[in-house]
Amino acid sequence: MLVVGVLAGCGAYKVAASPQSTSPADEDTTARTEIGCVEVGVDRRADREMAPVVRYSVANHCARPVTVDLAWANVIGRTAEGAEMALVVAATTASRATIAPSGVHEATLAYASPASVGQLCVDIASIASTPEAIAATWRCFGNVISVTMR
């Protein structure tokens, strides 16, 4: 039950995403983490039906190009009943990019889910595949209670 320990240890979380707005400021990702010379921003957006949605922003501060594939990010969801599941991207369009030095790649991805997800956790280190990225770096959003209030 490694997943249980990972989810229990998720330190950074916030209330489930509010409805999307067209304001450019709302498109910013708020939780940013540096993995080596790559900075990854992650933010949960409003779900699309039962599909959790995550907004990613990856900035390359390295001296060399960096390739990322957001579809390979380790993403875990937890339901109100406490069931945990690995989530997979529903469509992989715009998930893969080679980012030039000082460049940025942004994408919003929906994840297929058989049930409503209250808490969603993303392993940032699984996105930034740099030699410096060794240990998992989890960011969690929402909580299991938010599912029961829908």
C-alpha cells in the first residue's frame, strides 16, 4: 500500500478547483516546484463531468533542451469512500514537448476516472525527467470531503 503512504504524506493541497474563468490570470498555475533546472507548475481545474482536470506549466531553466511528456506523469486520485486509483490522461494531445532553454510548455489535461475524485495528487518528479530528479515529489489538490459536497 505504497499509494496510501504517498497520499497520506501529500502536504500541499487546496480546496477542489473552482469553475474555470476566461481571465488570463486564472490560467496561471499556482503550485510551482523546481526539479533541478526545470520548474513545474501544477494546478487542478474544474472537473469535466467525472474527469479531473490539471493545468501544467513547465519552464526550462537548463542550458539544454528538455523533453517532457505530461501523459506519463504519475497521477493518483482518491474518492470520498477512500478508494485510490492511478489516473490516466484521457487524450494525449499537447502532452509531449521539447522545451528550448528559457522556454515554457503549458497544457491542460483531463484524466479518465471511473468515479468522482476529491483528492488528486501529481508526482512532479515524474514530469521533469532530469538527472537531478530522483525522489518522488508529490503535490496534492482537494480532499476526499469535496466529493461528497457536489
